[in-house]
Amino acid sequence: MRNIININERGTLTLPKEMRKKLGLTGMGQIFAEETSEGITLKPGATFPIEIYTDERIAEFQRNNEEALKNFSLKKK
């Protein structure tokens, strides 16, 4: 599918509805833009936040796990 897409003064462009539908892009979706020797490649994508835990936070998780497992039993009834 080929389309001419206008870019405004801020660099914003709008993908045609048919193209967004075909690629499964809805609402506030994201795409990856990659510069290649042939031009620009756009691909559907997503990003996810990553949390880096401190030693104190890891210790808190461990304490909570140990507390939760105190009443857990694998005994067959």
C-alpha cells in the first residue's frame, strides 16, 4: 500500500485510516521509525516501563513473600 502523507511544520504526520487499521494501530499506539539506506521504515511497536529495584526494595519483596508463604502448605488432604 502506497500513500502520500503530509507532514506539518512540527513534523507530525498522520497515517491513513486504512493503513492504521491494517497494522492494528489504534488510539494512542506507537510505531518505530528507523532510518535505512532506502529511506524511513515505520513498524508497529510498543514500549513498556522498566523498574530497577534497589536492594532495600528486593528485601521488601522477600519479606512479603516469606510472610505470604507462612500459611501455605503443599500437604495433600
